[in-house]
Amino acid sequence: MTTGFRDTVLASATDRPSFCVGIDPSTALLQAWGLPDDAGGALDFARALLAASEGLVPVVKPQVAYFERFGADGFAALTRVLAEARDRGLKVIADAKRGDIGTSCEAYAAAWFGPRAPMRADALTVAPYLGVGSLVPVFEAAAADGAYVFVVARSSNPEGERLQQAGAGPVWRDVLDAIAEWEAGAGTPRTVGAVVGATAPGDLRQAVAALPEALFLAPGIGAQGASAGDLAAEGLSTPNILLSSSRAIARLGPDRGALRAGIEEALAGL
């Protein structure tokens, strides 16, 4: 039986955070690697990072937007990345941040989860602006597929501050409360966690306390200025925190040995 996403992440570390490698084939990185700024270049970029990640980390995280910008060819490249990651024993978070009303979320769920999904992933990021309740079709599909969903709550980008910190809650805490309510009432709990940036370690500590059984995707390590040391200072050295680094690793390429050494160095610093 295939191990589910949550169990894979928790088994990857015991007394430290887990780690995933982001795959962000931006124009700047493709140019730096000497690759064409097209779907073929994005695929070659991703393949190098998959090869470097294999056997070192449990999870990779392609940013869907960097493939989507190439249209049908980009989605075809992403589909190959998802399949090849699975062949290498890597779990995949599709960083798509999808979100809509419930009926539309049923369609998103069909795209990403289940044996008939054309772009089957092990986890998906979603955006809760239309209400956490509207995301329930995605939660249910993930539960049926042994997959996972990360709801954006407290993101690592400074532009999110105004909305996410609004209100007495604030908003990002209300998102966590809604997740907790769904998990408490679900027949198949432990399917939903949150995105809380490593750039806000104090808030991440609060989030872990609010949802102790959940996984937290914590972007922002490296290029955005956060470090594992910042988290350790807040007592955040547990495997349910999944740190993510993209540009800080990718800038070491295209040499696969250098990429692998960069991942090993990042792991040693956890």
C-alpha cells in the first residue's frame, strides 16, 4: 500500500523540521541555467532538481504558475514532472493556490486528486478567500486519495500582511479555526494543514499550537530571508513543519552535483 503524504513527511524526520525542494522555472532562472524560456526548458530544469532531490528529501514543490505560463505545453511538461517525481519516490506538492466556490472546487479536485486526475499530485495548495467551507470538495478528494491540502493562512510575502492580519481574529487565525472545525467533524481527518511562512516564526508557533496534528508548509527559507535558526529559536523543530526552499537551491544549478550539495547543506542546517 502506498504511504500517504502526511505519513511520508512525518517519517522523514524526528527531531527537526521536514524539508522540500521548490521547483520554480522562472525566466530568470532558466536564463541563468542557459535553458530556453519555454516548456522544454522548464521540464529540463525540473528534471535536474528531481535528480538532485532523489534520496535526500521526501517532497518537491513545483510552482504551477511557472508551467501554466506556457499554456498547453506547460501543463504537458508539468504532467511529466509529476509522473517522473513519483517514479523517483518523491511526493509532490502542486503549488497552485486554487480556490473558488464549491462547485468549481469539485473540478479542481478532479484535476489534481484521484486515479483519473490528469495532473495527479500528492498535495495541493489552495486559497481560502471564498471561504474555507468552499474548499471542502478538495479536502474530501484529498482524503480519498491519501493526499493532503495546504490552505494559505499566513503567507511569506509582505503583500499578504494587510489582509491576513485584518480584524480582531486576525484573519489568518480565523482560517486556522475553520480548518480545525472541518477536521473535527470530518470522517477522515488529518487531511488539511496550512501555509504559514517561515518568515513569521512567532505566528508559525501559534499555528502549530492551534493545529497540533496538522502539517505546515513554511516557505521563505533562503531567498526570502528566513532560516531554520529563526524557527529553532521559537521551539519549532518538529517534522510537521515542512520547510521549503526554491531559489536558494536552484541558483546553484545547473550542475546537479552542486544542486545536491546545496540540498545536503540545507538539511545539515536544520
